[in-house]
Amino acid sequence: MTDETTERVTYTADVVCIREGEVLLITRGWPPHEGMLALPGGWVDPGETSLAAAVRELLEETGVRVDAEDLVLVGVYDDPDRDPRGRYVSAAYGVTVPADTTARAGDDAAAVRWVPIDRLPRGLAFDHRRILGDALSGQRAAAYVRRG
């Protein structure tokens, strides 16, 4: 194959972290979308599963520690145009944490904040609004409630 027909795919993981009617969002500290709100997440490292990456990225970016078995797969997001850096495919997971869970900014996050689900901003980085919508609908929402 030539370079024109070979597409590099970068594998990532994102996390929808819910706490009593609020979702945890970060303010991105780096381009692309620097300064915009986004879900915690990042690259899946070599030898790592997307589930392990989701646990690690949530901890690194927000200080929130969860067990892998508490995460529920929301979906796989692979729209070719979802990331301006190129082809990024993300496995998104959801988790419900206790009401007293606190978060702090770390790693790639300039800031973190709990945002009421009924007051979500329109402009989220990447396709994170879609991921949130999927996570909060139907069966998936019920799974978070059962596990929370």
C-alpha cells in the first residue's frame, strides 16, 4: 500500500462520569480545542485495553479513581472527522460515582468541574455531546443507576 491509501488510526478512551445528576467535564489544556469543555479521556497506550485506559485517564485527568468492573461501555465512536488531528477511534465508557466524589485537575486538564446534566453546554470538544447523549439515554442510563 502507498501512503495515500494507508490511514493511521489512533485508539482512545473517554469516560462519562456521573455524580447525582452531574457529569464530570474537564477544560482541555492543549490543542485541539484548548480551553473547551470535554469528557476525560485520552490515548490507549501500547499493551493496554481501552477499559484500562479509561480508568487510567479518568484518574490522571481528574483524580477520580474507579474500578474497571464499574465501567459500562457507551459505544465506539469512529466518525472519520471526529478529531481534527486525524483518524481517532474512541471507546467511551460510563460510570456512576458516589455523591461525595471530588475531582481535581491533573495531566491534560486545565480545570475540572461537575456540570448539571440538565445544563450541559452546547459546545463540547470533539463529538463529546453525542457521547453524553448516548450515555444518558435508555438502557445505558439504567445501567449506571444500577451500578451507582
